[in-house]
Amino acid sequence: MAYDTSNQKSYYQDSSKYGSYQFVSLNDIISYFMAVYIGDEKLISKANRADVAFFAQRALAEMSFDTFKSIKSQQIKIPNTQLIPLPHDYVNYTKLSSVDVSGVKHPIYPTRHTSNPFQIRQKEDGSYSFPSNADLVQNSDFATGTLARWNDSHEYIVHGAAGDAGTPLALSTPSEKWIYTQIVDNALEHVLSPSGIQGIEAGSARATWQRIDTTDIDYIDIEAQAVTTAALAGTTNSGAATTVSDSAGNVMTSTNNFVVSTGNYYAADSGNTGGLWNTLSAKIGNEGTSNALDIPLTTVRVGVSTNPGQVEALLWPGAAPTYPSQNGSPDIFDISYMEWTAGEEGFKNLYSVDVRQYDFIFVIVTSTAEWENTPWGEDKASAFVKTRVDDITVQNSYAATKLQERSTLAGTSSTWEKYRDQTPSESRNDDYEDDVFWPNHGERYGLEPSHAQTNGSFYIDELRGNIHFSSNITGKDVILDYISDSLGSEEEMKVPKLAEDAMYKYILCDLMASRRNVGIGQQAYYNRQKFAAVRKAKLRLSNLKIEELTQILRGKSKHIKH
């Protein structure tokens, strides 16, 4: 079809248009087919546009699999878990490659010698287990001493370099980690400190969460224990000996749930006589003064939601802030939650929470402290409050009716764990200097070609939608080239002009096949047309060049082939 190419300026000034001339949209294909093939005195007297659109989409999908060029590609750095998820529009892969320091791609080969099957939960006697109280949360008691399987709000990092006058952020210690989560005595501990940016005092609202699968679960029971602290009024005394005292004048010391720190989080600039920093210094009080200190109550919430916790942990009271956190609001729990506040502690539970409509949910732990009179600055004490949460369990309320997966590491079988922990066979530098192989130098029969390389291997877990890699791929950049059905978005639904005729023949053939008054001979004719057009499109899109073929033929004389 003819297109307007007169406005070349708009093309070259808009990078989104680059290369677009080689394609025609699927919507145009449908419109052209309706105009040319359907109507009085035409091949098809009457047809619904919806029917044509259906067969056009089917033609586009089928030709995307083996006719059109595959342009889908992703570059991913392989994490320590040695797995990545399949792309959202993945149908099949064409090639997986690792990238070296020079940017050169090296092929990674699939392994046929292992897999990651569904490992059935069994009792000690080997019989299958259908528990009624299976814990859906991994690392629920934090016995590992780590946050394994959990996600958490990031540590708030104060950026800047000391000595840059006039800006509190710039006067801070570079990369000072201010707010954090830790595991203490096999319990989750949220440390909630006062914070301030640009003259605004802020509190902390931390979140820790984990995604759990509820595909075959109707109701769940939730249980957890938590420790919170009550509010306390006092003063901070900044002098030769920095202290924090309660309202009765008693000096407060650090406890399990309260910490007094003399850490210098802000290096005050004595030469700064004006501006925002001077305002903050006057507000806090200078050396040797006493300042009000209101230690806020802490609140812990444990519950389930359809969304994860928020990464941002700053909690801003009052006016609209720059980085508000929703972790401090109960609205983050759109299914159900439990709450401890103002010194409450102990176990709480929820029974028979309805999760029938969800395939997965998030169990979330939030801790909140709304600081107002904040003691921070040069040589001044800083107060921190803590919360503790432990023994978080989410269990199915009724006995399972389907086979259960083992709970050690959900989604990972012992077969794959054993394989991933080994040095890949293709990476073992075996020189075969032994009594069997060394005398037979050059006659090593039975060598597995897939192992005669050091690039690594992969396994696609279709059951769970992951790609697993051998251990020697960890930390490397991997390029995944794959094919899709081209139906992901409007921008993707386009056809190369070299295959435009094949699309018309494909739609015509399938549309005729759906009609009852089309004879066998006539349908065979349309099938031959379709086959010939698709074959011609494949030849066109193969992009064979005589010069490239010549180079390949010249390489036939090499003794060592690629």
C-alpha cells in the first residue's frame, strides 16, 4: 500500500518512528481485507468485522511463532538465587547468551540431566501429607537469623559531604544509614528513629512483607506476637554529658525497646549563620541547653493484603511531604490485620480470613513511630524506639484437599537444590590424567557435546515460570532472546510488509474454513494459496544475502569448524 513519506523532517525528529515504514498495522490489515475481499461481486459477499479481526489476530500469532523475525530481547543480571522469571509475554525462547567484558555473546545451553519437579509433602512414613495447619510463611520465626524470604523497606541513607554549608543534607555524614531493620534474638526488630529533611520533622513507618500462594486455599488463620512501647515525655540535655531524662528528671538508659544514642548524625556548620540550617539549630537548641523530648508511642500491625508494603519508610506529619509513606496507615491492609499499640505486647490471632478470591496475597508487618520534638544535631542525644515481632504464622484453616508442596523452600525441589549447589560439569577442568583416560589420549569416546564447553547451562521451569541457571552464571549479564504472539499491545500488533500478502491469504483461508457452504476442493485451493504465501514470506524474511552465503561457503575449507 502507498504511504505518505513526504514529511521526512517529522520522521527524523521523532525516534519512535524509526523503522516504522517496514511495517503495516494489524488494524490496517483488517480494514484493507474488509475493503478488498468482502462485498458484492467479491470472494466473500458478507462477513462480520469481528470475525475478520479474530482470524487476523490468529494469523498474526501463528506467523509470529515461525515466520516473523524475533525481536524480543531482555538483558538480566543473574542474582544469587540463580533464577529469573519468564517475561510477561513469553511463548518460547530462541537463544540464551551470557555477555563477557567485551560485550561478546556466548551461548548458554539447556540441560537435559536435571529438573525442578513439584516435590510432594510427605510424612515420615512416606505417605502423602494433607495438613490442616500448614504454615504458608517461609522463615516465619526468623530462626535463620536473617530476613531470608522477606522483603523490607529500604534503609534511609543520608547523602552528602560534610562541610558544604547551608544544606542540612549536605552537612550530614556521607552515606549514613539512618533507619533500619534487624534480626535480634531470632525476632524481627524495627528501629524507628526521628528524622528531618529540609526543616520538616518526620517519623518512621517501616514495613516487612512476604508474598504467599493462596491458589487452592479458601480460609487462613493468622497469628503473631509483638512488643510495642508507650509514649513518654522528657528532655534532652546537650552539654558535656549528653543525657535523655523523663518528666521526673530521671536519666533514661537504653533498654530492649528504647535506645539513647549520642551518634552525630548531623555535623553542624558553625560558620553557617543563616538559612535553613541556622533555623533548625535554634529550634533544637544550642550547646548546653535543655530541649523538650516527646518519645512517641509505637504501633505494630500484622495482616494480609493484596499489595506489598511500601519501600519508603519516612512518615511525615502535618503538611504534604515529599516522600510520604503509606506503611503507617491501616489502609495498607485491604484484607485484614491485627494491631498492637502504646505498650501492648503478646500474641494475637485472626481466624478464618476469607482469601477465596485471591491467587496470592502478602503478609505484612508494619511499625510506626510519629516523632515530633526531635533531638538531632551536633553533640545532641538521639532517641530511638524499637518494636519486635516474632512467630508470624499464616495457616490454611481447613485440611488441604490437594497435594501439598514441601515447606522447606516452596517452589524449589531437592533435585534442583542439589544440582545448583554443584560445580557445573562443563566448568570442571578435568585433564583426565588417570589410568583410564590418559593412555587413550585422543580416543575419549562418549564425551557429551553439551558438556564440552564452559559457558554454563540453564533449565526452564515451565511449572513455575522461571529460568534456572548453573552456578557459574551467577552475577553475569544474560541476554534472553524470545518470541511472543505479538498480541501484547497495540504497538506490537504490526506486520512486516514483506509478509503482508501472506496475512491476507491466511485470513481468507481460515475465514473460508469456518463457513459451511465451502466445498472440499475450494478449501484445498485456499490452503495451497495460504501455504505458498507463507513460504514466500519466510524466504523474504530470512534475509539471505549472496555475500554472506559466499563467506560461509569459503569457510567450508577450514579444518576446524565453528
